[in-house]
Amino acid sequence: SSGINAEYGGDAAAYAAIAGDLKGITLYQSLDTEGLHTLGTVIVDYRGYRVVGQSIISGILSRDQEQSIIYGSIDNGKTINSNEKFGKVLESSSKKLHLREHSVIGGDETEHRLVTSYDCKGIIGNDGRHYLIDLFRSFAPDVFALGVPLENYRSEEEQPAPMFTCPPTSHKLATLRAELIEAFACYRYVLFTQNMSAKFIKAKGERESKLKEIEGSKEGKEEKEGKDCNESD
């Protein structure tokens, strides 16, 4: 694993990938999405070594890896697979996790529509079940933990004073936590409700003031017409 993850931080990346995969599995299992399955997984840390045990997908050993993957990528994005049926299975969980379907361009310049990161892989076993594996990148990278400067994402006019600093990690697989995304989504819902409420109150006040103006103009007109009648008499 350390060789595979050399560009992401070696042994530290390998440890982080396994831990992230387990968190992703736990998360998707908690959603209990109909038709979507994950692998039974156990991690054992013993005397400086990390051992991972996972259940085997039905029929996976009788097929080549390239033939098995129908969703995602096994070569770091050079070749990407997408599957409409598998994407449909992921729809329910993606809404709960606030993940939006997006376009991904592969090494052959072909566009694919994915819900997850292309690192997450989809396999249909011989039992007909849809399995989602390699979930260590279930969420977007944490740019603060990766040490990416904010100016890469904002213009000079938008640069705020930093609210906090994040210590750099020893690997490049740091991702946002599901709790953070859920909290942010709740905050945006509350903000939307407050904005709509403020607009409604403002519109109601403008409508009431306009009605008062109309009523006042009517009363003034009636009063004027009454004076004209008296003068004519």
C-alpha cells in the first residue's frame, strides 16, 4: 500500500486511506440505501502493522479487475467508467450526503457523469448486488489540511483574515468530514429560511403601506368631493 500511495504520503497515506475507507463504509451502511452494498471490513493494528480484512464480492476472483469495475477508475483517473444503472442506485444516498452529480473527464478526454469521486469503484457481483468499494475519498479534499493557500480559490478582494490555522498533515488524503458537510447544509437551510422570511416581511410591509396610501387617497378624494357638493349647494 505504501508503494501505491507514495505520491500521497507513503505509509501515512496508506494508513489514512484504510481509515478513510472504513469511515466511508460505516457512513454508507448507516444510510441503508436499497440496492447498494459495501464490504464487511475489519482493521487490526498490531505492533506497528495495520492489517485489513474484507469480505469477498461474489465472483470477483473469477474475473479480471478491469472487467469487474463498471463505475469509477482503477488507474487514478486515466480510464473512467460510468454506469447509468449504478448511478441510479447511488441517487438516494447522494441526496442524503449532499453530493451532486458532476462531470469528470478521463485521460481519453471522454466525459462521464459521476456522483462520487472516481476513486470510489462500483462492481456488480455474480449475486446481482451493486457493491461500492474504496470509499476513502467519499468527500471533497480538505484544502486547509493540505496546506493549499486560500488565494488559489478567491480573488484578492475576497481575501478574509484567516479565522484559524490547520496543522499540515503527513499525507495528501485529508478530506472533509460528513459532520461538517451536514452542519454546513443545515446552516444554509437556516440562512435560506431567514432570508425568505425577511423578504416576506418586507413585501408584507410594502403591501400594507401601499394599501394605506390607496385608502388615504380614497378618503381624500371623497372628502374633496363632499366639499365640492357643499359649495355647489
